[in-house]
Amino acid sequence: MTILAFESSCDETSVAIVRDGHDILANLISSQVAIHAPYGGVVPEIASRQHMRVIAQMTTDALQQANCTMADIDAVAVTAAPGLIGALLVGVNFAKTLAYKYNKLLVAVHHLKGHIAAGRLADPSLNYPFLALAVSGGHTLLLHAETPTTTHILGSTKDDAVGEAFDKIARVLGLGYPGGPAIEKAAQQATDNTPAFALPIPRLDGLDMSFSGIKTAFINEIHRRTQRGLPIDAPAFAHTFQTHVVALLVGKMGDAYAQTGLKRWLLCGGVAANKLLRQQLSAAANDCGCTLSVPPLALCGDNAAMIAAAAFDQLAAGHTHGNDLNARATLPVDSRIM
Ligand code: KG4
Ligand code: ZN
């Protein structure tokens, strides 16, 4: 089973060809970071137009790299939700047109299901069920991945996603976009481990999370210092923020383990690229006799190989879509795309 997959939900266009759910023949990613950087964040219409510009040529290139023609492709998969609606529509419409023209099966994938599928794509020993911490620019979720197609939400952020908080804090520190890698880099230059100031610990029941109070406290501290003419040490501030947020995420994963007893853990999504988070979560897993899988960097950020991997599981469960498929800007991860 060879799947041609598309991902265009935000600011990366990606086209992949994956055989039998694990063999990556091509996984091309075109990042729009340089295009959006002057604006300090993703401009939705520019993102859609850039996806339009590159998607056809990237498909030709992916087929060539995989040494395939459309005759070798069994199914076309695409991220249909959630994401920027205009950006999603480009991928969905292109995928639908190809499936229609070449009479292929069409599979619509939830973006977060793709990030989860990246876990098994990178580590086939990650058997279901497992506990997943999915952290990206749009989501922060603790999940019980029961089977490839059944996911239960254990907890989620009540406000900002953790990646979004990294992006906003980087912006106020003048570190640029995307904020996650910028904060990580700045934090490495901090001269000591002492917090620059105290950040609040959100008080939420159960496994839910919140990052907007931390973000506001951070911004208030910057304003306070600016008004008083006090210096703002960007590396120390970045270090303080990163350490605090990572500790909260690791603590929540520990709570989720205490609640579920699931010993296999997955860290996925764009923020899973963060080294401190990888290290601290790995140490926490070791401490309680659990195993942690983290995809390599290329499979943490948005990519179409993970969409193909999720589509492979959906096809095995008989979930395909018709040519009336539409994109959706929002959709909970535990609901099926109809
Ligand atoms: O999964 P992803 O590529 O796109 C979404 O689905 O949102 O995640 C992008 C997010 C951005 O907020 C970015 O700042 C964050 O992941 N990110 C990081 C790092 N690399 C990317 N956050 C913290 N540390 C990093 N090294
Ligand atoms: Zn993502």
C-alpha cells in the first residue's frame, strides 16, 4: 500500500510518499518561515497562496524522488482539519483532484492524528495503547492513544497552546518568529539557572493546562522593567520561561501516568523539538519505569509522512472519504472526519 500524502494546515507545505505505513520514500517539506518572518507571525492569506504556488511542483518532485508514477499510488491522503482554513483548502482540493483524476482512494486525516502517527513511524516498537503529550503551535493535549483510530482526550490547554506561548514570549523579547527555536537558543546563553523572576503555577483540576496566565505575568514583568528603566536580560528571561513551562508539562505527564498507568509514552508535535522538554520527559519516564518515544526532529514539525502514516491506519480500519470532502478549521482530535 503506497500513499501519497499532503500537509498544508499552516506554514509548511509537505508532500510525502510512504509505503506500508512505515517506509518513507519521499517527505518533502517547504517551510514558509522566511516569507512570514517580516510580519512576526503567519499571515493566513500569504500562507494559502504560497501552498498554491509550490504544491504541484512538490508533487512531481516527490514522485520522482520515490521513483513512482501515479500508477504506483494506492491512496491519496490529506490533512483536512484543523488549521488555517484557506491553507487547508489548498491541500484538500489538490488531493481531491488527484484522487478524482486517477481514481484513487481518498483519506482525510486530522492533523493531530498525524503528529501521533509520527510516533510509530519513527519507533515501530511504540505499541498501542500509549500516553501521548501532543504539543504544537495550535494544541496542547494529553491523550490516551488506545488504538490507531481511537484517541481519548485526558487533558488539554484551556487557553493558549504551549507553542503559541513560546511564539508570543519570543515576540515580546524581540527574538523573532518562530518563537520556540528562538527561545531555546536564547536560553542556552543564560549564565545561570536561577529564575529571573517568579512565574505563576496555574491551578487547574485534573489534567487540564493553562499558559495564558504565565504569558501575561511574563509580559507584565517586561512592562514593569521597561517603565522603571531596568535591564531585560533576554537569555535569562527565555531560560526562566522555558524551564517553567517544561516543568509544568513534565508534571502533567506524571499526573497522567498516575491516572492511567500507561507505561509507553510519546512526545509529539512541533514543540517536541525542544531539547529541554525531551531530556526532562525522558528522565521522568526513566524514574517511573516508563519508556518515552520522541520522533526525530524532521518528524516533530509539520510533515506529510506523518499524515501518510495516520492514513495507513485509517485505511486498515476502512475509513475513506468521498469527493464531497471539505476542510475544517477546528475539530476535536477524538472525532472522526466525515
Ligand atoms: O506542529 P507544528 O510544526 O505546527 C503546528 O501544528 O502548530 O508546531 C509549531 C510550533 C511553533 O509554535 C514553534 O514555535 C514550536 O512548535 N517549536 C518549538 C521548538 N521548535 C518548534 N517550541 C519550543 N522549542 C522548540 N525547539
Ligand atoms: Zn503540527
